[in-house]
Amino acid sequence: MPQEFWSNAIFSVIPTIAVGVIFWFVMAAIIRSDRTERSSYAKIEAEERAKMAAKSEL
């Protein structure tokens, strides 16, 4: 009886943990890609501002 209880308990919890881990990986990937995109956008924007500043000095 105790062995059945623990096996049922483990098999009941495993799907929840698996979904949580998958959710964590997806959210981490989204946050990482957002951070990379913002960094790239800031770099491009800084280049464009430098071009506009150089253009307005002429």
C-alpha cells in the first residue's frame, strides 16, 4: 500500500513540474530575446542619432 501511494503521488506531481519547467524555459527565452532586441535597437538608435548630429553640424 505505501508503495502505491508514493508512486501515485510522484506520477501526480511530475506533469505539474514538467509544465512548470517548460514554462520557465519559454519565459527565460522570451526575456532573453527581448533584452537582446532592446540592446540592438539602442545601438542602432545611437548610430542614427550620431548621424543626425553630424548632419546638423554641417
